[in-house]
Amino acid sequence: MTILLLGSGGREHAFAWKMIQSPLCEKLFVAPGNAGTASIAENVAIAPTDFEAVKALVLKENISLVVVGPEDPLVKGIYDYFKNDESLKHIPVIGPSKLGAQLEGSKEFAKEFLIKHNIPTAAYDSFTAATVEQGCEFLETLQPPYVLKADGLAAGKGVLIIHDLEEAKTELRNMLVHEKFGAASSKVVIEEFLDGIELSCFVLTDGKSYKILPTAKDYKRIGEGDTGLNTGGMGAVSPVPYVDAVLMEKIETRIVKPTIEGFQKDGIEYKGFVFIGLINVKNEPIVIEYNVRMGDPETEVVIPRLKSDLVELFLSVADQKLDSFELEVDPRSATTIMVVSGGYPEEFEKGKVITGLENITNSIVFHAGTKLDNENVVSNGGRVLTITSYGDDFQQAIKKSYQNIDKLNFDKMYFRKDIGFDLI
Ligand code: AMP
Ligand code: GLY
């Protein structure tokens, strides 16, 4: 069959790498892709949110499965676009409906869903410009630090954690009245701060049943020791050593099951990934967010640990036969280290020639922000490449990634040297 994958990051390179290993995948298109996906599939210069262009490609190339990597096209309703189009409605899209994607597209929608279905989450209230003074009064009732969340998509930047009450009030006004995050902060969720260890749970659902995928932890801050600005993620480890069977059981019964049942009760069509962000407070897992896609770079450690055929897995989601699918997982650890452009997540330069890729052994290179410039692979984003390795434990795997990163070079290249530091 011919498959189309939407997106251009390391997550999509990892999906592509796994899908082309399937005997079911005769041809893979990636839109728009990167230099990594270009080496194993055919890139097409189409934006994932340009549904008309996606439709034209799907019809022209006789594509019979569409896999959506990032959240934007999902929140804009690509699932419904296919479902409501006579010529496309028989083609499965892996990803939730527009309504389901609101779990990531609106923090308030997610909070209402969590409360309605009795899923543990931090106490909260939400405010608009008209109720900004009530918001300030609500802040006075809370203990610091204060958690302010822009309701809409803000490219991962919309959450502020502030220790000082007056500063929190100022930022609340900036968000609501001065549009700090544009329309995304026209509504703000103020949430109780949860003190504990963060972890993520990845679930794939066909809307009726589900499979829990291997656990993974990412490292969001730019600096070593988890300091400095937030990024998309600087590295990841799977499995997470401290997630034991007891904790996993709690996550499944209190969070995953009620989430999938909630989709059914609320009539939310959902055939795709659910990425549940949790904080483990004294061994009680509490939800802080839903994402409606896989994490990046978590995908680059979760997908390499799947032994099952990914295309078969996606087809069982499309056909709602996931309950009879046997998910096979590699018992080894996988780790990935992200190599970024100097300056990221603030200003950085692109177009730097990357050398040494041909010398990598015993690791998998997933391209994140790269493109081909004549014969050269050049940087084309903040996060450039991620180096994934396997090991009997995560320390062994990480060592391999670092040994291989030493063979790579580009101007102002940067990476964190302490991924996994908190797991030892
Ligand atoms: P989110 O986009 O909701 O994942 O928030 C971004 C980051 O803010 C998370 O990865 C957490 O580190 C932190 N965070 C979000 N909500 C809370 C909360 N209620 N308590 C403590 N930290 C939080
Ligand atoms: N690595 C976190 C995310 O993909 O949102």
C-alpha cells in the first residue's frame, strides 16, 4: 500500500524508519519531511495544514493510509476533513477527530473532560479578559508557585510557573489583556502547582480499546541539571526505570481506562495517539496535560522499542481491531540525545553543513531539522538531529549515543551531556 506521513521532525523520521520496514508499505510519502526522511521515502513539499494540497496528493498517488505526526493538522480538523469528503472518506487517518484534538487544542476543554470523567488532575479555574480581576483574586487564594496556562496552542511556550504573587498577577494581565500568546491566551487556566516527578504515558487507541506503549521520559530544559529555558525536548529515555508495575496499574485504572471510556461516553471519535502528561505526587499519578500525538523526542525511543509491525498496528487502529493485536516490545533500553543549533530555543542560525554522519555506528540517526543542500545535509531548525541507541540498561545506551555524537560536527552545535542524570 501507499502511505502518507505528515510532519517534518525527528518523530516523523522515526515513524518513517519503522513503517518502511513493514512488508505492507510499498511506497511512503512524507509531507514535508526532512533530509532524513528523503533518504528512505519520498518527500513532498506540502504543509500538513494545507488540506486541499494533501487531498490532491492522496488522490493522485492513490494513498490508502494517512498518518499524522504533529498536532496542528489534527486541531484544525484533518480527520473530519477526510471523513466529510466523498472522495476521501474511505481513507483512514491516524489521529483524533477535531473534537478529540481539543484535548490538546484547549486546556480548558481538557480540564472539563478530566473533571467530568473523575480523572485525577490539579484543581483549577479559568478566566478571560472580562474576568481578569477575579483571576487575580483566585491567585491570592493559592499557594505559590502559581501555574498559568494559555488555553490554546502556543508552540509549547504557553505555560508559566511563577513564584511571586504580584508577578503572577502581572503575567495574568499580560496574557489575558495584552495577548502575550496572541489568541491562545485569550483564556487562561490557573492551576494548583503539583510537586512531584513528571512522566509521560503514551497510549494508542482505536476508540474502543487501547494499547499502552513503552514509557518514556524527556528532558525539556536547554541546560544541564534541568536548568534554563524550555525546549521541545533535548533527549529521552525508555523505559523509565522508576515506573514500576504498581504505579503503572494506577495509571491504567485511574487515568487510561477512564480516558478511553470518556471518549465513548462523550461521542469523541478517536483513532490515534494519546500522550498523557503526569506528575507523580507521592506515588499518586495526576494528569497535567493531554497531547493528541506522540511526543518528540519520546517517539525516537518508543518506536525503536516496538518489535511489532507499525503499519499493521495502524491498520488495526483504523479497523477498530486493536484489542486482538499482540504488541511486542523490545526489552532493551533506548535513549536518544538531541543535537541542536547554538542559541536554540532562542535565536539560532540555519544552513550549517553537518559532517560525520557516515561515521555513525551502532546508533540510529533521526533527522529533526535538516534539509539537503546539493550534496550536503545542512541544519534547518533548532533541533537538528537526534541519536538513538539501544543498551541492556539506559546508561549503556546513552554511552553509545555520546560516542557517536563525538563523530558529528556543525558550526555552533550543542547538546546536553547529562541526559538520564536523574535516573541513576
Ligand atoms: P504542559 O504544557 O501542561 O505540559 O506544561 C508544561 C510544563 O509545566 C510541564 O511539563 C510541567 O513541568 C509544568 N507544569 C504544568 N502544569 C503543572 C502543575 N499543575 N504543577 C506543576 N508543574 C506543572
Ligand atoms: N517532548 C514533549 C512533546 O513532544 O510535547
